[in-house]
Amino acid sequence: MIGKMKYILITVLALIFADSSAQNSQVLYFMNLPQSHLINPALRPSNSVYIGLPLISSINLNMNNNFVNFSDLFQKDQSKNLIISILHPDYDPDKFLAKIRDKNSIEQEFTIQTLGVGFSVGKDSYIFLDINERIDGNIVLPKDLFRLALKGNSDFVGRKIDLSSLRGEMSYYREVGLGFSRNFTDKLRVGIKGKLLFGLANASIDNKSLGISVNEDYSHTLDANLTVNMSGPIHVNMDSKNNITSIAIDENKFKTASGVRDFFTDSKNIGFGMDIGASYDLNDRIVLSASVTNLGFINWKKDVTNLKADNKFKFSGLNLLDVINGTKTIDELAADMLDSLKNAFVVSNTKTAYTTFLPFGVSVGGSFSVTKKLTLGLLSYSRVIGQQIRESLTFSANLTIGNEFSASLSYTAENHRYDNLGAGIAFRTGVTQFYLLSDRVPVTWTRIKDNNSNVIIPSNWNTVNIRFGMNIVIGNRVREKNDKPMVMVE
């Protein structure tokens, strides 16, 4: 049983998390780190100069969903005193489906900073430059898609399932940002950051209508008006009717005639973005702040492939009961579905360019200085993805000791969970600053066991967030009246 469990763990986690864009770290907002300007460009660290070394300065991983916890993939079999997986024949799918929403979102973000520089200009101004490699993704899955997969065809015979809410996008792009912040009055500080975006690869779904009808013979008829747009090093093989025969990575896109790799230096898919923020000293103890980040778009016009489904066709698959009953493996089920889908899509000869918009975030926060070293923070963060909004509220206690040590402990309500504890720590030795942050630390765990295995997993876990890195920091500026309390230096 554990062998099958491990297989489904890998499969489900790949579906839920690997394709999942998420949120910037709420812990980061109130810490004395140069990277805090990623959430609000008006925020300024206490050091005078910072340098982010390539690949090790900042690595950020966010993955979340709004409908399932890690422990929901398992149930306890009371008769055998065992934990069983979602693919076990005795697993009760109704308990799982009771938690599924009409629209179920999965988001993912992975960012590596390849270069970071920031420095003070006088006592009022701060300039910073960031170059980041980013992979962002999001997908929306309708509830009936899960019901069809887990409950089988019988509940839907003679019905048409509306899947028009299905959405999805994955992008890999490079972000080059130049920012500036300044005190415009004794109390008000404003920051702005302009971004030049270079799109490297993208796949996105343009779903005008999509429905599945279950026939009397339990086959499925799909009625679609849907386009999958792709840009990147992909080669689509097709037959004489422009139907897909296979899709493969085009290795020729990774090198020029001279053998020099050029995929990672391409600059033909151009986009633009912007961050803007402000902070205001209400009095000597209270600082208010707000920002809008990641406003932007990318025009995709190089190596474009448009796959269109605008017809009705029959297909088999999308039935996990076959896997649960042992009549098919997951590989066989996936192969059947891919064969059917290849016949549904036609490769368009137009190669039409398209535009995607970045999910953007809105932050509103405030901090209260309890002492010279301790502040309390409250932060509201909203992430807008198309027509959907993800919201979170974070309360934090933050400790700053000069320029040498910063720590934060936070509580966040998000993703319909109210037990999200986060923590962050940053310390400086000489000119080197190390930091590690996480917004979601698992606090409860479940033991999975049978006669041969004994594994402990997080019980309630639907968000993964971790950021870590190392900065070179120089200087330790004297605190001015209009500096934020969280970065003051004694």
C-alpha cells in the first residue's frame, strides 16, 4: 500500500504544487533586509550599500492552493488502523470532494535573483537594481473535474459538465528592475520601480467555452472553443490535417550555428512592469505604508504556437476509478487522455502573437514601535490574478538589533487556513548578511505507517513559502527622524 501511496504522492504534488503563482513573503515586509523593497519600493534597509551576489543572494519558492491540505490526500482505515491514500479502494472520495470549491486555484512562484545592488544617495534617497529569473504559474480547476475523476462516469451520464472556468498559465521570464525611493517630507517616503521584462517561455489557456458530456457507453464527448498559446523552444509535429502527432523540446533553439546557447539571452518577447509604494510616519511610534507591485505585461511573439480546439470529439480517460480498481496504471490513463487530446487540437498556421498580464499585489500595512528594538506589524496583502483575488492578513512581532540581527514571528490568515505561523531570521557577520524566512511552518504532523514503512508528513499544509540567501552589506546609516522604526540603528 505504501508503494502505491508514494507514487500518488509524487503525482498529486506535481499536479497541485509544480503547476501551482503565489505570494511574496509577508514575513519579509517588516524585516531589516534589502529585499523588502520587493513588496514595497519605499522600504529602505539600514545599511548604506548592498550587493546581491548571483544565484545566492535571494532564492524564493512559493506554492499554494485554496482547496486541499496535504493531509486530505490520506484517510485513516479504522478497521486496519492504517492511513490510506486517495488511490486506495477504501478511500472515501466524498470526504475529499466536500472540501472542493467551485473554482479551485493552484499557484506557484520560483524566483532566483541573479544580481542585486542598492545604495544610498545622501541621507534622503536610495537607488536599487534587481535582475531576477522568474517562473510564475497558476491554474483554476472546476469542481466537477474532480468529481468526474474520483466518482466516475455514472453520476454524469446524459449530462453536460460546464468547464468554462478552467484557466491556466505558466511563464518563465527575466525581470530587470531599477528603483528609487526618497523622503519627500519629514513624514512621507515614496518609492517607484520600473521593470523591463524579457519573456523566455509561456503556455496559457484561452478558454471561451468548454464542456464534457458523458455518453451512455461511458465515453466522453468534449465540446470546446479553446486555444492553448505557447511561446518557447517547442516543436509540434502534425499530420496532413494539422492535428498534433507529438510535442517535443526543440534543442536547436538552445544554440546558434556557432554552438553558443542563446535561449537564455533572447530579448524578442518584451514586456514592462512597475512597482509603486509609500510609507508615512503618523507619529513617533506608528508608521503606515501601502504599495502596488508587479503591474505589468509581456508580449509573446517569438516561436509562437497556437493550438485550437473548436469542435466536438470523443475521448476516453479522466477516470481515476480505473487506477483505483487496478485495471489501469496512472501512466496508461495519462497516455489514453493525451492520445485523445492530440486529436482534438489543430495546430494553427497563423502563429498569432498574444499578451499576458502579470498577477499583481496590493499591500497595506502598519507598524507600532513598542520599544526601540521591538515593533508590532499588521499587513494586508491581496493578489489579483485575472478575475480572482487572493487575500491574506498577517500579524507579526519584529525584533531589530542594530544592523546585526533581525527576526520576525508572524501569524497569517490565508487560503482559508487560520493556523499559518511564519518566522524569519537575518544576521550579519562583517559585511555578510544571511537570512532565512518562511511564512508557513507546519505545526502538526501525521504518521503514515504499515508493516514496512513509517513516514511522518504535515497534517494541515496547503502553502509552501521559503526565501533564503546572502547579501553583501556595507555601512550602517544613522537613524533619521523620518526613517521607519523597523530599520533604526542605535
